[in-house]
Amino acid sequence: KLRQSTLNAFFNKN
Amino acid sequence: LEAKFDDSTIFKKIIDSFKDSVTQINFVCSESGIEAQAIDDSRVLLVTVSIPPSCFESYRCDRPTTIGVYLASLAKLLKSANTNSSLTLYVADKPDELLLLFEEPKNQKSMEYKLKLVDITADMLEVDSDMKSDVTVEMSSVEFTKTVRDLTQLSDSFTVSVTKDGIVFSVQGDTAQGKVLLQPREDLADESNNLSISMSKTIDLSFASKYLLDIIKAASISNKIFLKFSDDTPALFEFKMEKGGGVGFYLAPKYDD
């Protein structure tokens, strides 16, 4: 079963 | 801001390429052109837009200006675009509206629209455009579009793997599975058919099909697409315009639970 990741985990918030 | 496209369909293509992915966007205008970034509500897909001065017949931006728009509204106005008309974007010093002027000198016709600007407080993500990737693929956007359309019918997850043998797109549905292998090629007659792969290691990543179906809407921007992958990081799908700039999509991968 695949779980969707989000971009927050990879990019810093400006 | 006063920025004129000699062909109004250039701007229409750019906006149409991501209007279904995000609802609103801030265009940041400066001397060096128009840049924008927007993230979809689920925070899985990030759109970046770059329209440098080279894309315009004339471009002037006296002071940095941010233009926030609802994409559905802007897209409605851009239905008037056609290849015979130029389009000039005007924004006054105290921006509260965007003026779009379409001109067709041949037909002695001009059209003027005004769009109310909106205050968008979007948090920006820090994306390193020089982000290193393990794999870079350059291929025909037509081929990519067809592959995505064919395979995503079968499953809501879409897997990309790249080895030295080529790039494999595959899906595993409940009742059917499919796989497309594309190997590097050089078509001397039509270089848009070329496929090239540069890689430092193999990758195997899965993405939600629905976002890929959004991304391929940008294929009208360019007959080529650049794909960048690294293990366990968002992938970049990029369409570059002939005159510089383009539209890119960062897509977060799916993981094995």
C-alpha cells in the first residue's frame, strides 16, 4: 500500500 | 508593469498549463521578468512559472510588483487569445487591477479586459532550482503525454523507474497492469523525438496518477519535457519555452507504507 507524501517534508517554508 | 506578447496565445498556453492544478497565484514582476510559484491544496504538487523578458516583444517593469489572480477568472479572459493578436499586460503603480489589451491590427480590432487583483497570502516553499538529481531524462512531451494517458487509466499509482536500459513507466491496477519501456534514441529527422538519459544511479518512484494527468496539460508549451528524479525526493517535470523560461511541476512521491 502506497502513502502519499507532501512537499512540506522536502522544502523549507519561506 | 507594461509587458507585450506579440502572440497572445503564449500567455494563454502558460496559464492553461496549470490553471487546473492550483486555484490562485501571485505573479512577482521585476526587471528580470515574471516569476510565480503556487502549491495545490493537498500540498503534493508545486507549480513554478518563469516568463523572462525574452518572451515578450517589449517588457518594462519600473518597480517590483506582485499580481495576485484567481486563475479561473484569468483563464476566462484569455479565451479571447488567438495567434493573430498581441497581448499587453498593464498594471498601475498601486496595483488593484490587471489590464489586458488584445490587439489585432490587421482586423482593426482591439479588446480590453480588466481583472480585479486579489491579495493572496500564500506561503512560499524554498525550492532550489539547481537541485541535484540522480536522473535527468529529456524526451518528447507528446510521447510522455500519450504514455501517461494510456497507463493512468489502469491505476491511481504510476511508477517510473530508470536504469541504464531506459525509462520504464508502469502501473499495477486491480484488474490490469501495463508497462512502457522507452530507450534512448536519436532521431536526426526530428530531434523532438530524441530521448536522452543521464544518470548517476537508478531510481524507482511512484506518483499519484491524478497529478500526472494535470502535469501533461502543460505539454502544449513545449514539444519536449525534462524529467528530474532523485530517490525519495519530489520529482521535477519541466516544460521549457523556446524563448526562455517555462513551467515546472514538483511532485511529491508516494511511499511504501
